[in-house]
Amino acid sequence: MWQIAGREEELAAPGGFLEYSIGDDSIVVVRNAAGEIVAFHHACRHRGTRLADGCRAFAPCAIRCPYHAGIYDLDRRPVPRP
């Protein structure tokens, strides 16, 4: 079964995201650096904290956990700290 999460135009540039909720699940849909649209569970891998709200853009094209400030790339891979 397909679910419509939003419109492609809402994710115009890399880093653009939208939040999609269905039942008790929350999904974040992101346009990654390669221009592909990817989706994953809307939670930090470390503590399960929600990563973003609504429909905006991650800046500067990275996902930052608001709880522990961990950084993920737009495919949700952890970015090592310098």
C-alpha cells in the first residue's frame, strides 16, 4: 500500500524535509545531497529524540539532534565530530 507523505515541490533542494505522521509513527522525508528523496523514522538513533518539526530545510544540509547535538548527514549516517 502506498501512502502520500507530501509533494515533491516541498523538497526543492538538498536538506529540504517534511514530517509525515501515520498512526503512532512519525517519518521524516528528506531530499539528500544527491537529490534523491529518502525517508526514515523520525528519531535520533542515540536517544530517540524527534529531529525536526513541520516542513522546512535542515541547515547547513545536516541533521542535528536537538537533545545531544549529534550530527547526521542527509541519509541519516552519523557524522564524526572534528
